[in-house]
Amino acid sequence: MRTGPALDAAAIADAADGTGPEPAALRHVFGQYPTGVAVVAVHGAAGNPVAMTINSFTTLSLRPPLVAWSIGEHAVDLPRFRDAPHFGISVLSSAQEAVARHFADPRRRRTPTGTDVLDMGGAAPRVRDAVGWLLCTVERSVPVGDHLLILGRVVCVEAAPGAALAYHRSRYTPIDGRADVEASPWT
């Protein structure tokens, strides 16, 4: 696969034949794009929380209010997320890097965190002290590439002041929170 600034017929032909860029090159370019950091959570078997750190969350529509996030097709918790009727997305604050790391690790995230981290009340668990929270009902799930894209209709939101946590070039970093939620018309 060709690299560089020019997108010519040879590069398009390489992409069309299915080879595409190497995964390492993709990771490098994708890492140049900063993303927010959130934890998606559902109630699992016997009411236990199933949660994981994501940066694949995106807004789709305001009317109706729709969001989407994705999970790898080989993720151990895929069945729990795929089959849940509701999910919660907690947008992490800049002070919650430890929470992000905990739920990003497939081995550690199954360790109970206690009620100081997760609030288990309601239709989906939520991270305490997050700067934002969305409760969503599952609209549909669509297999795309090596992931399952989960689309949800937002039914409840909450926001709090503070700086958000971002991920850029394989590092967590705060996003300046000076333009806080107090100016938002929906709070």
C-alpha cells in the first residue's frame, strides 16, 4: 500500500483490492485524532455491571437523539452488550484516568469497583463524578468489519461541570473545561 500525501489511481486500486494499509500504519494515523474517553455499561447476569472504556462513541442525530459505539467481534463481553436492552455512557472527567484504565483492561474490568465508582441504580450503571451521562435504549446492532456497531436512542442525559478526559497519541490528556456546562440550555 502506498503512503504519502498523493492519492492517485494506484493507491485507490490497492485499497479496492482489499489489501489497504497495514494495521500498524492505521493505528499511527488514527492516534493522531484525539477522542473523548467514556465508559459504556450495562446490567449483566444477576445485576452485576458489565462495563468497558470506549473511544468509539459518536453522536448521530439530534432528532431523534441517536448515538453509536462499537465493540470488537471477539470481545468476551460482546454477548452482554449485544443483548442488553439499555446501555449507559459515562463521559469521563479529566480526574478519572484511573477509572478509564480500569475499564480498558479486559482482566481488571471484571473486578468489582464498589459503589464509589459505579452507581448501579436505574436502567444502566453509570460512573460517578463523570462530566456527562447518557441513558440509551438499543435501536439496533449492525455488524461492520470486525466490530458490532450498537446504535442507541438517548432517553435521559445529565451533565456536570469540569474538564473531560481525552485520548491522543496513546496517552490520556485533559480537555480544558472552561466552556463548562453552566452555559448549556439543557441543564
